[in-house]
Amino acid sequence: MTDIALAPPSLDLRHMVRRKLFPTPLSGLVSLIGIALISWLAWALIRWAILDAVFFGTPDECKQAAGACWAVITTRWRLMFFGLYPYDEHWRSAFGCLTLIAVIVLSCIPWFWTALRISVLWVVSFTIFVVLMRGGLFGLSVITEDKWGGLALSIFIFAGTSLLGMPLAIMLALLRRSPLPLVAKLSGLFIDTVRSLPLITILFTVAILLPIIVPGLAGTKITRVICGMAVFFAAYQAEIIRSGIQSLPVGQEEAAKALGLNYWQRTRKIILPQAFRRALPPTVSQFAISFKEVALVIVIGIFDFLASGNAAYGSGDWAFAYVEVYAFMAFVYFIFVFSLSRYGAYLERRMRVGK
Amino acid sequence: MPAAVSIKNLDKFYGDFQALRDVSLTVTEGEKVVICGPSGSGKSTLIRCINRLEEHQAGSIDVLGTVLDDNTGHIDAIRREVGMVFQNFNLFPHMTILENCVLAPMLVRKTPRAEAEEMAMHFLKKVHIPEQAMKYPGELSGGQQQRVAIARALCMKPKIMLFDEPTSALDPEMISEVLDVMVSLAREGMTMICVTHEMGFARQVADKVIFMDRGQIIETNPPTEFFDNPQHDRTKTFLSQVLAH
């Protein structure tokens, strides 16, 4: 009679390595070549990015060094983060930007997921951002929107797009499910039309064509761009929300009706909260896409993060350091989008238990 | 006794298919009615018409003196007084048991939270699961979920309760815990209209048993008469099938 194992067999490290990497001589050889290649790449990268890199200094010092020239970032980071915003007022842009980042993070906390809390949070923080950036109140000097720029502007455009786009998306999704055929058809037509247009044509239209077609149009270029991007975002997000709504069992709405809840109570308390949970993975990727799409505004002459990065190396002295600038910008984008997708994964784990 | 529900000459169509044919039924206050019949006979459709989960095309429905028509005010008024329990429980999975129970009283009856929670706990005790109040529906067994669904409906203090095959989706060992709750509710004088295949329950609490087939009411009788001396051939066939197993 054999003993019954009470725990899975524990494998020591040497055993594991042998089993996973060197099960046969050929596999062992492939493993060795692979390890050598990865080590060589990692070493080359560490030497370039850290050991031989110049973190502070002049362009000339950089040119003499073999490694990366991070000095371009340490010298020019303010331009990349704040664009053409007046140098002495950069703290305002920094605080505004941090407010928006904070509110994006706070919106991720389930406690804020009621219509009231989330709208108060966004309206208050947006007001703070605009007052800080534009000034004209509390003794702050007025700085017009054409001077806004850099990462602060990119985050502002993204936040504005989400803030306007999400309610619009919910509205479009609900209208498309309306029992009145005309309303449903019109909403569907609107969504499909917007989805069939490239974002870049929408940007050109709102930034350049619209002021020509409608002279005396209110709003600055940035506001119009945010509106255009919000409509684009809403068209896609509306379909994501609708897919969430349609995946709900019909019994949910029937139970809510039977309890006497009216349309808005059912929508607010029963339908939308569950639809959003179900549509979470595509919603997270839609946010990631819109964050990266903000970089497109460079083509209509808005000085966003990408444009500021171009300017940071494009002024003669630092022209050789474009790789470092782009590597840094890629890193910043990575941090934003990677945290977003990690957050999405956390939410999915959390919801698996029914919360 | 005044009529709680009065249905006259009801017709209901799904496209060209006629689901209800000239159905008339009166349920007086405090009466317990069990509706049975083969699958597709229109019994669920009939009780779903009473709170406008289905729309009827001809005939009239009067619930507690309110005529059910397209007026949303009338529909809302009727739904406030009519509770419903579904085959698939239909608890709201994103809310705790307690939240499921206080939602409608707070939103529809504007009951303050403290009072609504007190009432919810009262009814959860009555269905014997107060200790589950903070759990989510997904953490409960089918029988427990159905008892919560009954408590949730009772929290609206309804005058009439509709049961749409409340035990059909349950594992056999959980059926009796749900039926026990329904029996005690019946003893307290609730007006109940139950679509069910539980003939023991019908025998025990029903004032009258209705047999439906192909969208029509075939036979209506008190349970002893209904089970011991069925009048119609189709009733006899149905009973022999249901009682045989």
C-alpha cells in the first residue's frame, strides 16, 4: 500500500531548472543560446540607459559619452510637461495636472461610483483645473488656452473627452434601445456615422472647417477639439455600454418593474451598474485608446505632450538626442496605459465574487 | 369579499400566436388561487399580464379598483401593490441581500433607510435567513435566493402576491423550504396567485385551482373537487401525468 500524499510534491530550484530548461540536450542548447542572447541585450540596455548615460549636463558632455543622454530630459522636462505655459506659472499647470490625475485615480475607487459622487468629483476638479490654468480669479494672471501645452494639456484633453464623452455615450446607448423606433433609429444612425469617420477628419473639421463654416463660433480650438473627441469616444463607448445592457438577463429588468421601479430608477440602479461591470474590459481598452489618440491633435497645431517632446529635442543643441526623448515619452505613455490595464484586471478579479 | 383582481375576456397575442383566449377570472381579497396546466398553456402569461410585464390586446384587468391601461400612473400604482416572485429568483446580483430588500421601499415608497432596513430584517427573519443579509446573491443556494426574493417582494407591503413557478428552478431538496414560506404567508391571509406544479401545495392552501390549456381556462374548482373529481378530460390527463411521478 502506498502512502497518500498530503501535499503536492515540492520541487527544489535545481530540479525545476533542469525540468523546464534542460529536459533534453537540444532543448538545453536552445535554452543556453536564449539565455545568452537575453543577458547580452539586457547588459547592453543597462549600459546604454544607466551605466554610460549622462543624467545631467550639456549637449557636448552627452556627445562624448557612449550611453543615453538623459540630460535632455532633465534640462527640458518642463517644456515636455507644460509646453509654452509661462515659466513662472508652471506650478499652476503642475497642480492642475495633479488634480486631474488624482480625480482619474479617485474615479477608479468604487465608493465614488454613484451618479452624484462621480459628477461632483469631476465638476469640482475640472473647475479647479480651469481656474488654475486660465487664471483671472484669486489674483492669478490670465493665461489663454493657446499657451497651454505639454503633458498637462494632453491629460486635460483626455479628461475632458472622458467627462463629456461618457454621459453622451450612456445617453446614446439608452436612446438606441428606446421603444420608439424613430428615436432608436436616429441614435443608431448617429453612432454608425461617427464610427465610420476617421478621428483625424473629425479633428480637422472641428478645428479648421467649423470656424470657417460658422463664423463667430463660440469656444476655443481646444474646447472644440475636446467636444469632437468626446463625440468620437461616445459613439464607440455607446456600443460597448449597449452590449453590456443586452447581455443582462431580461429577468433583471422585469424584477425591477415588478417592484415598482420606474424607468430611471431601473436604469440607474439595476441596468447600468450591471451593464458597466459586464462591459468593463472593452471600456478599459476604449479609455486606453482615447488616451493615446490625444497625440493626434498634433496635426491641427495643438501643443500636446508629443508636440512638446518634438520641440524638446528639435531646437538645434539637442537634435541628436531624439531617441532619448521618444524613449521617455513612450515610458510616460506606458505608465498611464499599463496602470489602466492593471486596474482593469483588478476590477475583474473584484467582480468575480459578485461585488 | 371585494375583488382583488378581476380579469374579463382577456386576449393576448404574440404576433399571430394567441397566447390567451377570452380568459376571465376573479380573485377576491385573501383568496389563494393555484393555476396549473401544461407547458405553453398561457398560465405564466396570464399572471404576467396582471402587473403589465406583458401587455394584453383585448379585455380588461382591474386590480384593487385600478383599471390596468396604458396610463403609466395606473401601471405604477398596481405594481406598488402587487409583489411578484419569479422562477429564476431575479435577485440583483450586484447588491447585498439587504440592499435587494430595501431598494424598492426606499425608492418607490420613500421609506427612510433605517426603517426600510428594519422591515427588511423582519421579513428576512420570517423566511429564516436573517444571517445572510450582508451576503451577495451569488453566495446563496437556490432555495435561499428564492426565499430572499419572497422577502424582497414582501418589503413593499404588497396586497397581492404573484408566484410564477417559484420552485421549478430549484433542486428537489430545496423545494420544501420555499413552499413552507409560501404556506405560512397563505395562513396570514395574503392574496396569492400561484402558477405551480406543486399539487401538494395546491391541495394544502388553495381556495380554488384553475386548469389552463392552450390559452384557455378549462376548469376551476376547489382543490378537493379538482383533484378527486376532475370534470374535463384534459384535466384528467394532466393530473394523471403530474401526480404519477
